[in-house]
Amino acid sequence: MKKIIAALVVILALIAGVFFATKDAKSGVAKTINDGIAKTVDGAVGKSAGAAIEQQIAEFIARNDIFETTSAKFYPGDSNSSGFIEGVVKKEKLQAYLTDGVKKIKGLADRDDVNETLNFNPQEAFPQDFAFRYDYAVKHSVKDVADGFEMNGTIKVQTPYYAEPIKEFFKTDTPVSTHVLFGPTERKFEAKLADIDLSDDGDIVRIAGFSLGGTSDMSGDIIKGLNFKLPELYMNDDESIAIGLKGFGYDATFINGVAKSSDLLKFVMSDVDYKASVEELVVIADKRRFIVAANLSSQGKNRVKDGILSSKDESKIETLKIADVLLRNIHSDMGVSLSAKLYEKFAFAKPDDLETLKRDTTLLKDLLKDDVKLDINDFSFENSLSKKFSLNSNILVGGFIDEEKLFERMGFSGKIKINTTIADFLSPYDSLRDFGPMVEVYADQFVKKDSNGVKMEFRYDKASNSFDLNGKLIPLPSKF
């Protein structure tokens, strides 16, 4: 398994290399696709278009900084050309990539003992160089080259140490296929992983149709969008726990583009529109479909302006069943805004960063001087008889003072509604029905009647340091 994981890591790096060159082109090869297109004049034969494309392949090889090219060949044609690139990724480079990647993931970039801390040896993970071959076919013609060209390829693992387990795992020694559409103003790219279908001592793993893709400018330096798809996933073990996923997809569009980088923060802290969907999610326990969710979707946007990160999201789940509890039409509409600096500090904090924040109240005060707002515009769902629960709420804190006084600005309000009685809402479910009357008695002190149902309105009053529940003020401790 370690060999397979190691090989997959390298394959991902190669995919990045196929899609994005990583250093300046060598002298004499720095010709862009648009240069090549401009020189393909009206009436030129297909081989002229092929020559322009060959120039692009040469530029890619020159700009690459991941592997060393050992052999390359281009076969021009009238409207279809082809070729191959053979290369080697040195084990020393792989070991360095792995160490650096794990440091970033684990937040241990400042620690010298990272290898010992994580209990792994990069030399064991990558004991050999990684040799590969990339075969590609290019579709082009005099007409098509004016709008760009299309290239399809496959990556074959050649080093036996990595190739043998890969072939056993994927049933092929070409586990990745690529598709790139060039021009005239952007690149569209996709890499698709061969299907995985394994069964071993009761354990089953199936991954089908997984792909990664996106859009960039013609240079590959500015990322305009990213997407990935996972049409089918199924995993179980001999403990009778299984997870099934169908029809997962995610698509992100970077409004202003993002400069190519291995720093995840640059992608997160950018203006982005996104959408995601899942056809079905199933969790099986003791051979029972314990959790079943169908037709999940989410769409939203993040914006960064004047140092404030704002995010809006709307999500839906058509049906969700947990044991015998079936919920329908789950809907959430939420918005969050906070200091971008605050988000960066906490979302990507290393252990040492958090310790520093505890000691340095001045830094914490600076991070929390701007308002942090959470708006739950709607969170609602229906039971199996279409009776509805709904919640909306607004939370605000800002202007941190100290651990005693907390914030200059604090706000908390909202409303919960059920359009029937609590007992009636729980009545369709065998596991909850008997608790309905008891819950109603307990909840009676918190809710009030609202037509045929019940509701609860709440609000924090900072001036009196009290909690307003359905119009009744409840004093809070002085240190709150």
C-alpha cells in the first residue's frame, strides 16, 4: 500500500506538471500558443499548425521543473499529431516534496524534528527514482488551430518498484489519462484516474470515474477555476461498516483568478463562486443502511474586501434518513463575515500560533477588533408528514476588550418555529414518539403557542446583561 500511495503522490505531481509549466522557458523556446497561432496564416497546411504545436511541447519540456526529460519525440500530421515524453523524477526531489508537504499539512514547518515527530522516513517512502512515459495525441487543423487545439494523453509508470503495485491496484499500468484544450484565451484541463475495484479479506474499495480539472489562462500561471468529480465511491471493512457515495461534484470559479501556487491559503482567501452536489450518501452499519441522504446540493460565494472575508452559502438536502427518522426538504441559507486576518490565523494556525495568541492579548485584541457576524437566514426541515421546523438567528461580536469584559459589541437573537405541536412533530417516528409528551412538558417553559404550533423568540440584551426569552428577561452572570 505504501508503494501505491507513493506512486499516486508522484502521479499527482506529474499531472500538475502536464497542466502547468513551473519555470521560465529556456532561451529560444519562449513562444506562446498565440505566437504559434499568429504565424499559422490563412491557407497554411496542417503541418504548419503541427509545427506550432510542436513548439508548445518543446516549451513545456523547457519550462518543467518537476522531472528530467530522458527522451521525447513529436510526430507531426496533417490534422492529428502525436508524441511522447519519457522522464524521471529523482528520489531526492520526491523525498523533499513529501517532507515539505507533510510539514505544511501538520503545521510543523518550524520544527526540526518533523520526520521523527510524524514517524515516517522519506527515504523509505521513495527509495527509487520514478520513471514514467507520457504518450499524447493532438487534434488540430488549419481551422482548429486558430481556436487552439486539443490534446489527450496517458501517464505510464515505468519503474517496476512503483509500476507493479499500481498495475495490481488499477489493473493497468496507465492509471491516469489527461485531456487539455488549448486556446484561444484559456486552457481547460482534466485528469481522470482509472477505476479502482478491490476486494481483500472482506474489505471492499471501489472508486469509479474520479477526475480533477480546471481552467487557467494560456500561460497556466493564473488559475480561473477548479473542479473535481467522483461518480462512485464504496468502502467497507470486515466490521460491517461501509460508506457509499454517488454523483459527487465540486466546481469553483475564481472571479479574479489566482496565481498558481502550492499555498492553499491563496485559493481560500480569494473571491470565489462555488457549487457542489451529491446524488446519494449512504452509511451502512451492521448491514443496515443507517444513514441515507439523497440529492444534496450547495452553492455560495466568498469575497474578500477591505480586510473582511464574507461568505454566503445555500444548501439543500432532499431527504435524510437516520435510523427510522426521515427528514425532508432540509434547507439552510447562511452568511458569515469576519476579519480575513482572523480567519487566516485560526483556520491555518499551528500549535505554536495558538499558544502565542493565548499569551499575547494585544495580538488577540487586534484580530478581534472587527465584527464577527453569523446570519442564519433560514435553517429548516420537514418531518415525514411535511410538518416544518424552522430557525433563523443573528450573532455578532466585535471589539474585543479582555477575558473579563469580552466584547464592546455583542448581539444574539433569533426565532424557532414548529407549525404543529412538538408531540405531533415527533409522532411519525417509532424511536421518538413516546418521548413527545415528555419533551412538550419540559419545553413548555421555553416555547409559546403560535397558531397551531409553537415558537420561541430569543435575544441577548447587552445593556442589562440579560437573555430575553419570549419577552421575559433572564439575568445572566456578571462575568458573561
